Amino acid sequence: MTTDTTTKDATPGSNPPGETVLDARGVTMRFGGLTAVRNVNLTVNSGEIVGLIGPNGAGKTTFFNCLTGLYIPTEGEVRYKGQILPPKSFKVTAAGIARTFQNIRLFANMTVLENVLVGRHTRTKEGLWSALLRGPGFHKAEKASRERAMELLEFVGLDAKAEHLARNLPYGEQRKLEIARALASEPGLLLLDEPTAGMNPQETRTTEELVFAIRDKGIAVLVIEHDMRFIFNLCDRVAVLVQGEKLVEGDSATVQGDERVVAAYLGEPFEDAPGKDEVAEVEAAEAHAEPSKDTAPGKENDR
Ligand SMILES: Nc1ncnc2c1ncn2[C@@H]1O[C@H](COP(=O)(O)OP(=O)(O)OP(=O)(O)O)[C@@H](O)[C@H]1O
Ligand SMILES: [Mg+2]
């Protein structure tokens, strides 16, 4: 596991080391009689990748929605770099938190590049009149935006497909495009909701590298995933939600070894669980596998 937390190649939204980027305190979200999230505290510091895991329906996505202004928590408060977040999604994005969605949300009939340009709108100063009149200020800003968008596409490995329609991308690449679009708002914190759902093992590995690279740019990351190998390889800290409550939080070894987490979520290893040799064999096969063009969509691909 990479433990290097130095920040290189910092982007405009990047964080100085040691800062608390996200501070969620006592967040509770009720829907009628159902308490989906109950009194959850969670911090993310600069330079960190933090994981959020838990069974289906545990409240992970609801918690993300409370962090990003989609839901106003019934109780509790969320601070980003010390400031209480405004209860509106676009203001949260402008403040510096970007996210991807469990159910991919792209503009299917726009090109890959256009999708990233849409993500830049919170960072472009040019207003409606400038866009309509198309004066020199507009052209300059548009050129800078396109350059930045192409840079981001290169960063996620999609620059060669900039002019393709988003809907023609294989599923794994659509997830990467969502990440590029989120990065286009120049965030200091990126929230990823199941970034590898529906990906094959090789795509999952590439996404792991991508998340490390994002962290190395000085962007803190909070990630929800059900793929435990991905989570435990990647995260400095992992919090476990069960029935809306935070059950345990700690480093990968602590969480993997916690009896309550094993009982509530991870489960005991099966009797015939593969040994080290089998795991090595599977990994070697994965490393040589051809990337699949028609990746089977996961349950979440219900756009
Ligand atoms: N808008 C809503 N109205 C009513 N109930 C909701 C709403 N959003 C979520 N819930 C409920 O809140 C609970 C938590 O759901 P949530 O989607 O946050 O779980 P999750 O941990 O993300 O699960 P998964 O791993 O399956 O994505 C569920 O019981 C869900 O039905
Ligand atoms: Mg979810």
C-alpha cells in the first residue's frame, strides 16, 4: 500500500498538508419513520483517502447526499475547511467538494470533452452576456477551459476519446469520465460512490492507481465501495456504517480484524477460501487479461 502522503503537482483546489478538510458532526438523516443515518461523525484530512463501507442500505449514499447539499441533514452539521456548508449542491461544488454518483450521471448525447466542460462551469467567471456576445474574454476563457478539460481527460486516460459521445464509451470508461468531470470543478475533496461497480479486475486496478494519483495532486478522497480488496489497498482509514450508525473506524488492519465488522458485514472466510498460491495465480491471470470491451454492467447501471 502506498503510504506516501506528500503532495506534488498541486491543483488549484488542493489542500495544505495536515488540514481537516471535511468535518461532519452528528449527522442524522430521517425519512419519515426511517433513520437512514444516525449521529455520524467523520473527518477527512488533507492527503488522506478515507473509505466508507457497509452492507446495502446502510446509509452510505444518504450520508454522501448529506455532505453534498442534496439532502439537508435532520440533525448535525458539515464543515468544509472550517466553514459550514451551504444546503445547495451547486454551492457545495463551488466551495470545493465534488462527487461521482452510484448511478452514473453523464450527458449521454454530449461528447466526452463536453461532459468535462460542463463540470467546469462553477470555475469559469464568464457570464451569460459574455457567452452570448462571444467577445475576446469569452474566447480566451473558453480556450483555457478546453485546455484544462483535455488535461483532465489525459489524466484519467480518455484524451483519445474526447470527441466520442459519452454513451458510446464502455461502462468502465464512463465511470472514469465522471471522475474527470468531478475534477473539472477543481475540488479539494472528491467523494466517489462505488467507483468500480461493474468494472472488471483490470479496470479496478487502474481506478485504484487513479485514486492514488488524485490524492497525490493534493485532493482528499472519501470513497464508498463494496470491493474490499480495493478499499483495504487504497485507504488510510476506513469507517464502517451499519444500519445508519458508524460501527468502527480505523486503519485497514483494525477494521478487517474487528469482530463486529466481520459479523455485520465482511463475514468469516469460507472453509475452502483460496490460499495464497491460488490468489497469486488469479492475480497473474488478471494482469495478463485483455481489457473487456463490453464490461457487464453492475446492478447500479440503471441510468
Ligand atoms: N430519498 C429517500 N427516501 C426514503 N428513504 C430513503 C431515501 N434515500 C435512501 N433511503 C433509505 O435509506 C436507507 C439507506 O439507503 P442508502 O442508499 O443510503 O444505502 P447505501 O448504504 O448507499 O446502500 P448500497 O450499498 O446498496 O448503495 C435505505 O433503507 C433506503 O431505502
Ligand atoms: Mg449507495
